[in-house]
Amino acid sequence: MILYQLACHEGHEFEAWFRDSKTYEKQCKSGDIVCPFCGDRDIVKALTAPYVSTKGSSKPAEKRARELAMQILQAADKSREHIEKNFENVGDKFAEEARRIHYGETDERNIYGEATRDEAKDLTEEGINVFQLPPKRRLND
């Protein structure tokens, strides 16, 4: 197991465990690594020394990493379920509707939907709070 310090295009840093460097490269190239803060998939290794566990010490570290990863995934699933159940899905009109709500052109309410990275960045720059949901897990996750 190897622990990397990673960073997204927005500058958020986070840690992630991988079986080996090839696993990291494969997951990064396929877009499977997602920033837990903003959902960005443009991920690079941050400038730090990686931690490589030895065979004798890998079991507890590997088990703990799996436990933490599962807790994070479960929390993300619960957040997504809550939002999908209690918020209005405005689809690809998210940026437009968020602006209308922010500027008082329509009733204030909780919404979710889809926006491009540029649309989300523009909303944030306008002072409109947005949060990117973590992607839904695939069946084999």
C-alpha cells in the first residue's frame, strides 16, 4: 500500500491510499479519483514524500484505510440520498435557477442539478454558495 498526498485543480489537498503507483496512475487517468472537497477530477500528486507501508505493518494500515474509505463513501451516499429526497432537481438548468433564487427572481428553495465546472466557478465568484455532490458509486465499488 502507498499513501499519496493529492491536490485538485482548485488547490484542495487530500490523502489517498493505493495498492501501488500503477493503481494510482490508472485511477487518475480514468477519472476515478475525485476531490472530496469540490468533486474535481483533475487530480495530481502534491509535493510530499509518499508513505509506503511494509508487509509487516500494512495490515493494520490497510484495514484502517479501508474502514475510513467506507465511512466516507457511506456519508457521501447518505448526503446524496437526503438531497435527492428533499431538494428539487432542476437538471441542467442549475446555474440559471441558482442565479434566479440568489437575485430574488423566484422563490427561495433547495435545489440540485447539473452544472459545468465553469458554471460552478462563476456562481461561486458571484457569491452564490454551491456544493458539488460526490458521484454515485458504481455497483462494483
